[in-house]
Amino acid sequence: MTESGCRPLVDVLSEVKDFRKSQGRRHPLGAVLALACAATLCGYKSYGAMADWGKNYGKELAQALGFPGGKTPSVGTLHTIFRHLDKKDLEAKLSAWAQCVLKHSQPTKAAVVALDGKTLRGSQCQGACDASSVGGQSWPGTDTIARSGFRQDQ
């Protein structure tokens, strides 16, 4: 458990049922899932891109993700694992983890506005006089607003 009361995602991923037999299993399933999560968060979405991402960032990162020898899986291994993975088990574990994170990480009551400067550049020329004319979304139960760059009347 961390300070927030939630277990680290890597620990949760290591509990997903592994369909593979122990003979010939080179990579721990939790490490493969952690690699896929990290690579996806960095924008690498295909199996080939994930495999390249794992190789490109070296042995130290691979070991931190849970690969004992520091060697990450190939494209074929990723394909086989994701093809046969118990998706319902993974979804259940990820959902429980995400709910814990959301429960323990409520935003503060401070009025925080997140604006994308590129979206607002030139907005005054387009008729947006102030930030209130830009559509936004607030966090439940708070005054926090995330602005998307769309006018409310659009």
C-alpha cells in the first residue's frame, strides 16, 4: 500500500491470471502488462511499437517494470499474450485499482483551471472575450474546471 491507500499498479498487474504453462515462460505476465501500460501512456499502441519501446529504454527500465533479466518481450510474445489473456480478470483488477485511486485522490476545493494555450491562441480574435466563453468540464464535487477550447454556444 502507498500513502494514498492504493496498491501500486505493478503489483495489481502481477495478480492477473497467467494462462501460460510454467515451461517456456520467459517473461512475468505482470511485467508484460506493466510494459504495455507504460508504452501505451507514451503513445506506443501497436505490439511492434511496444516491443521497440521496451528495447529502446534499456535494461534498467525493463528491470524496474519487472523483467528480472532486463530483456523485454518480442512482438510475437506480446501478440500471443494479449490474444489469450483473461481480459475479464484484467478488467476487474484494473477497475478496482482505478476506483481506489479515484477514491483516494479527490482534487482540492481550490478553483483550478487547466487551459491549453494552443487552443486559446487567437481566441480573442474569434470572439472569445474571456475564459468563461470557452467550454469546460468540472471535477465532480469541486470547483475545478478543465477547459477544452470549445465555445459553449457551439
